[in-house]
Amino acid sequence: MRVLLQADMEGISWVTGYQELVPLCPAYWETGQARFSEEVAAAATGLLEGGASEVVVDDQHLGTGLNILAELLPAGAIKPAADWIYQQLPARGFDAVFQVGRHARYGTSDGFASHTQVPGMALAIDGRPISESHINAFRAGVPLLGVSGDARLGDQLDGALAGTPFLATKFSASRGETRPAFHDVQRSLDAVRAFAADCARRGQARPVPRLPALYTLTARAEPAALADLAGQHGWEWIGPGEISVRCRSWWHDAEPAAQAVTRRVAAPYFAPLRGFDLSSRASIFASDPALLAAVRDRLLDWIAEPQTALLG
């Protein structure tokens, strides 16, 4: 069984300060990256113990692919380039997926760093809000073995993901306040490892998350962010700051539409990151201090700010 391990950082047990999420902050290099890598390695180890023949690690945090320390991964786990993984998904290149470090969807005021894909965007299918866990499951089109992450996500694994095994690794009080579910780091790692192993052993019983034959994907964002998208990839205006597209196939219809709106909404936040070499702490902090501070503060402000009712 070849398992794709879809890893994100906001739901990692002991990542409890939002500066740990951003490579432009010292806390990311001091604690965040190592805690992320250790928990991903624990999940990979558990999957292998539970019967996976290979674990392919997909580092999804910030889209950089540079967050996980590959040397901490167990034998039997690999971390290829994100583009290679993305190319495998439409062809059902994996037997199953497992998700680690996942966070609550946009509009969750008591979910640590909650969002859906990028700042300032909400997505729904047939009127039901979806999380990144939904999106990743629909992309893979194979059984979802289990999910670990912020407890606020647990109740949001609904619709096609209803009944998915879930392990709460942290409990949040707001978008900036959270605490680990277990008393120390090793207990957290042991719990994730044991959960992943159990999910792998029971993998054959898990269904493939299914979408209706015809469904509506809706995106909500500030109106200016959606300018000019109507008519592209089937998007149609349905109200201020709201567009929708009718879909029959995730990869033919929903994925290109979702990618287009994601790129548009994300640009003000993430385009400036392309000016930095994110491969090491030294390369980042050798950058222009004023530019570094401006980009860092914008990202941190987004993580900390309340989410507006327009997008809830």
C-alpha cells in the first residue's frame, strides 16, 4: 500500500505560537520546523508499521516544500518534489492518503491559524463549507485513512469525509491561542504514530470520498480579489464577493477553477515571498531588513486578525 502523507503545520501538536509557522521569524527555525518534521516522521513511521509499503510525504505548508527535515523521516518514507506529487494525483498514483497537522477551515474563530488554502478565501460545495482536508481528499480520489490536527477540525470533517478517523492533537481557544492535547512532546509523537498505524491497519475498510455527479463549487472573498475571474474556468458571479462554477469532475472542472481563484486571492500575501531564499535561516536573515519586516508583519497580521462575516 503506497500512502500519500499530506502534511501541514498549523495542526501540529506543539506548534503553539503563530510565529513558528513563518520562515521569516526566528521561532520557525528555533522550534517550528523541528516540531513539524518530528510529527510528520511519527505519522510516517506509524503508517509503515501499520502495513504501508511506502510513504510519500507531501509538505504542503506555505507551498515551499522546504519545511520538513528529510533526514528525520524513517526508511520507507520519501519526500519528492511537490510538482511530481501533484502530477501523480489525477492518475490515482497512490493507494490511500493520510493527513497530519491539519487545521480548521476559514471562519473558525476558535481554530489556530484557521484558513482554507490562502488568506481571505472560503470555499463551499453545494453550500456546505469545505476544509483543506476535503480538497486534498478529492484531489487524491482514494481512501482517506485518517486525519490528525486541531480539534476544531474534527466536527468539520463532514459531507464526503463523514466518519473519517480523527485524532485531536491540540485544542485552540482562538486563531492565536492553542495548547497541545498531550502533556509532553514524546506523548504527542507516540499518539500520532499509534493512530497512523491503526488507520493503516484498517485502511481496506475506508471508502473513497465521493462527490455528487453534478455539484456547485462556490468561492467567497473580497470583491476586488475576484475581479475579472467571471468567465474564466466556468466561474460566474452570483453576488458581491461570491462566484460559483458547476462541476462534474474534480480535475477537469473544480481543480482549475479553484487554482485560479486561489492564485488571485493569495497574490498580495505570497508573491513577495518569491523575493526570499527560504532554504535556510542564514539566507533569509541576510535579506533586506525593511522588506523582511514588511512581508513578515503582513503574514503575522493575517494569522492574528479576526475573520470577517463576509467570508464566514
